[in-house]
Amino acid sequence: MLELAILGLLQESPMHGYELRKELVAKLGAIRAAISYGSLYPTLRRLQANGLITQAGDTPASDPEIPALTSRRGRVVYTITAEGKERFAELIAQTGPETFEDTGFGVHFAFFSRTDRATRLRILEGRRRKVEERREGLRDVLSRAAERLDAYTLELQRHGLDACEREVRWLEELIANERSGRTPRTGHPDPAGNDPPPPGQPREASPGRPSEEPERP
């Protein structure tokens, strides 16, 4: 999946290794992109050996955040080749079981804007099945062994179940959007946890919050 992420980012712009790592964190999130230089640079060398990327030349390492031990590496700028673009197209079109797993799904989802609707639907539906299986497993644990678990382990299992249920709801919304040709909502979430009303419909009042009324002249 690191290969897919690197090729996808290099299609946007040539980058040096440190920039790539920062963009991976920004695009995929810190947890999924906990990528060390020990895994990033061997992958870059392999991609270069396979003709998928090339070095575009040396540039000054002007980024003040680049660690001292990696400053020389930071000067090497990588750019994607025509073969690399073809390889990215192959990878992004895959819909196998690996795309339903946590990391695989996260990387593919980050580049969903470059895939067709049928591919997105297959991955979303496969991910939903995967999470539903995980949810049912947690429910089984809670129903069969709850009395044997200590309070903290029990709370951890409940937390996992809650996360699964929330992800299933999120996936179902995404799947419905894809089937109807809509894109995901881009508005900022309500701090109170309320879903925004449909366009043109006033928001209902919530506990501790006055209803929103139009100003009187």
C-alpha cells in the first residue's frame, strides 16, 4: 500500500523524501501513515529500480523541519514516470480483499477521487462486510463472555463495538451517495453531534440550545 500512496502523491507533484512523508501523514492520517524513513526510502529505491519513479535532480534542503541526519536525502527530488502512472492506475483499480483491510482501505479511500464509481462501490461494500463481521464478533464476545471480563476489558470491547457500528453507518451513507451519484458532505461537523438539516429546512432546537429563528426587523 505504501507503493500506491507514493505513486499517487508523486502524480500531484515531484517531492523529496521528507515532503513525501509529511504528505502521507496529511493525506492518510498520523496512525495509518506512521511510516519511518526505514520503510520509506527502501520503497523509493525499489520504485526507482523498477522504473516507476526517477530522481529529478538535487535541490537545496530549505525545509527547516528536515532532521539533520536526513538533510542530504531531502535534496533528492522524486518524480513519477509514465510507467509509474500506469502502475498507479493498476493499483488504484484493484478491489481485492486487501482493499477491505484497515490500511488498504485507508490508502484507497484517500485516492477515491481518481477511481470510477463501480470500483468505489466494490471497495465500500467489501469494507462494510469486513466491519460487519468484526462487529458481530465483538457482539458474540460480549454476549458469551461479558461476565468473565474485567471492567476495563469489557469497556474496551464496548468501545470497539461502538466504533464498528459508527463505521457501518458511515459506510452505508457513502454507499448510498455513490449509488445516487452524490459526493460526501464537505461541511464541518456540528460540535453538538447533530446532523445538519436538509437545505432550506431550519435546524431543530437541541437541549440547552435555543432554536434558531430569523431576526425580526
